[in-house]
Amino acid sequence: MTGTTLDDYTDRYARRVRGMTASEIRALFAVASRPEVVSLAGGAPYIAALPLDAVGEMLNQLAAEQGTTTLQYGIGQGTLELRERICEVMALSGIDVGCGASPEDVVVTVGGQQALDLIARLFLDPGDVVLAEGPTYVGALGVFQSAQAQVVHVPMDADGLIPEALELAIAEVARSGRRAKFLYTIPTFQNPAGVTLTEERRERVLDICERAGLLVVEDDPYGQLGFDYEAPAPLRARRRDGVFYLSTFSKTFAPGLRVGWILAPHAVRDKLVIASEAQILCPSAFAQAAVTTYLSTMPWRQQLKIYREVYRERRDALLAALADYMPAGTSWTEPGGGLFVWATLPEGLDAKAMVPRAIAARVAYVPGTGFYADGTGTGHMRLNFSFPPPERIREGVRRLATVMEQETAMREVFGTVVGPTRSRRGQAGADVPGPDLA
């Protein structure tokens, strides 16, 4: 097919491919990675906080001493040694043997993204409904879109997912003659909103899902990265039946190794392994051995504390800069952990339309549209604080505020006046009303 064009392939695509689009974040990577641009866009952990010399020695020794096994094929479920270490990690969050956490029910995945894809492969047929927080993780939206599922968003506030809104969404889906397959939720230090589902709401959400016969997919990449308070116990620590717990070492060790996992109800474990084997045959034996050795021989609990302090400092720098520079009418969340702040723009500003001006001003962020299945969210943006140093964060916010003020001035000139309103800041668990996250 010499000289073929994109049109020559269009009719050959599978139906599930035709609706695929690039994520808002991936589209920004090329420009956000330029050194002159302050990137508040991605969600990259600060790998320089690791003891890289020690990690390098560990990897060299691993290859030299165990290369004949770690560079070979492995098993689809993942090594028993790693699954045992994963259970030790989950126990820190309260998911222990009493909650049904067993190495036998852990399936190792290629990062958290494959974990999501496996869940979708097992449970989603074209046209099925997934309930998810609004806004939600852009990578999950891509997986559900690929499965040809429909995402119905459930609103949040400063205390996380709103239980009454969940009940309403379940009822509306049922009235339409369909049934939601599962609730996808990031209850702790949510991406992108940064809010945390409160203790009381966790029990209510689980009760609602149980009554409705709704499975729960709990995604927990950030639960061990709390700064201000101990996060409430995960949903999986409270109910073992019908709750799938997904996590990853990408935020607490190294994303380049691509190691995550699913803790599944026992009855589903074998199906997950079969689906994984069909997809990738087996996860990387070397990456698994690297994580296992790291957890077995290095002070990883102390490293978690280091990450928390680094991210707390950067979170504080971002919040202080927002308070100092953002124009009237801007509001934002104040996360107690994780990597993100969700900002609401003054009325009339469009975060997606503003991206080119922001890039020209050498600052990057992710517009809120990337976190909604229907492309809404134009009045919001996600700001990341994990990667840039505090002084760069502050400069990035200053540049961003200047762009916003210029946009407001242009709208006033062309007849769209943005009225001054008082800035509101919501914090998970606070008594004051938070920003509109719906």
C-alpha cells in the first residue's frame, strides 16, 4: 500500500478504536517538557528524592547475581515474593489478612493502567455504564472509552463523592433501562481534584453500592502520600466482597519500572490472570525483582516520609502562590496529600482556550476538559506540584495569573465582563463550602 494516507485505514479500524482520542495531558507533554516552560501539568513524582546511587547498585547487583531468572519469562500472576511484599505494603493502610488480603488474591500488573484495563476487559461490554467521580482520572476515561462504555459522572464537593448524588445516578441509569457495572473511585487525595472522601461518606458509599449490587473499583495510587493527616482506611479495608483495590509503585518508588497490582475478590482472581496472560503473557520479571529487592533491603518506609515532606513543601508553595497571585473569582482545593490541586477559574474564562496563551507565557497546566467524559470542565484546571521546585512553582503561578488577567481584560474589551467575586478555597473535611467540582 505505497503512498497510503490515514483515510486508507479508517474503514479498517475496529469499532472500539474509532472513538479514541489523545488525552489532554499527552498532547501537552511535547511543549511542557521544554526547559523554559514551568510545567504544572503532569503528575510525575520527584524521582531525584530517591537514593539513586543505592538504587543503581541494587539494580546492578540484581542483574549480575540473578540475571538468569530476572531476565527470563515469568508467571502471569506475578512472583510470589512480590505479592507477599505487596501485602506488607497494603497492611500499612489497614488492608491486612483480616480484610482478606492474601498473596493468592494479588495480581501484579504493568502499572496501574494495566490494572484498569484488566477490570474493563472483565466487566465491560459496549454500551455498559461506569459511574465515576466528576472530574476523574484521565487515564481511566481512556480505558473506559476503549471498552466502548459510557461514563456517568457523579459530583463531588470538598468532602469527596456526594452519596446522595451517587444514589441519584444509580436510579437514573436504572430508569434508562441499563445497569451500571461498577463505581470507579479514587477516594484518597483524588486525581485531579485533590479531595479525600470522608470517613462517614466511605461507609455510606459502600452501603449504597452494596444495596444496588454495584461493584466498586478503588484506585489508590496516592493513599500513602498524606501530609496533613492520616488518610481514612481504604474502602477495601472495610469490605472485601465486591471491592477491587488497585494501586501502583509509580508514585511511591519508580514509575519507570511499571509495577502495579490488583487485590481482587478471590472468585475473580483466575479470570484476571487469564486476561493478563492473553494481554502481556507476564509482567516484567526484572521489574518485579527490582521492586521486591527494594522493599526487602532498602528503607522504603523512610523514603515515603521523604516524599511526603518534599511534596508538602511544594504543595504549600503552590497554595501560597495561588493566594498571592490569582485574580478575584478564582478558587482551589487544598489537598491533604497526593500531587494535585484543582482550580476553578473566574466566570467567563475557558481553561482549554487559554492553553496556547499559557504556553506562550511559558507555563503549562491541564485544562479541566480532560477529566470529564463529555468534555465539560472548561472552567477548571488541574495543577501539579510534585515535580517543579518551590521557586519554579511560584514563578509558574505568577505567569499563569498574568495570562488569566490578560484573558479577563480582553473579554471586558469585547463585551464579556467578568465580575469580581471573592475567592473560595475548599479543603477536604472543612466546614466551609468548597469549590464546585461537578
